[in-house]
Amino acid sequence: MEIQNSQVLTSPAIESDKIKAKEEGAVSRELSTAAEIQAWIVAYLAELLEIEPDEVNVTIPFDRYGLDSATAVGLTGDLEDWLGKRLDPTLLYDYPTVETFSQHLAEELRAKA
């Protein structure tokens, strides 16, 4: 399965949280939890793959969903916009599941807060 040129919209609830954080003067998504990050990634993958979010298994490696390097760059680029933090696209290879990737990002954000 190959995925090409997909644009994924941020869910309204997540976008609302982002706006609220900015309105309160907080750095965008600085205090995101692993659960919030995981929910964002699950929504992103579901939209990208045209499946229901509950069909995304957070313990399955990204490559099993057919994500190629271009898709990895797109996902990390959109995620860094949402988090307000620069991300290396190769992190998906270092943390190959939604669960491990989300946990790593949340820990990184907490360490820098």
C-alpha cells in the first residue's frame, strides 16, 4: 500500500485546544501528554488511510500501515506544526509505533518545559 499527497486536517477538538493554549499565552502544545499526541497521530493516520480511528492499532509499526519516507516527512511536518516543536522525520524509525513515538515526544516536551 502506498500513500501519496494526502492532506490531513486537524480534528476540531485538537485545533480548539491549540487555539486555547495560544490564547492563554502558552507555547503551543508545550504540555501535550502522550495521550493527546497519540490521539492526534491516530486521527492523522485514520484520515490518511481512510479508516476509522479505532482501526488504528497503536502497537503496530508505522511501516505496516504502508507509510513511506515521504509520508513520514509529511506526518512529522504536520505534527511539528501542531506541537510547535521541530521534529526529525527519522524519529518514526527510532520509535516505530504510535505508542512509542507519542511517549517519546511527551517525555521530550516535559523535559524541555
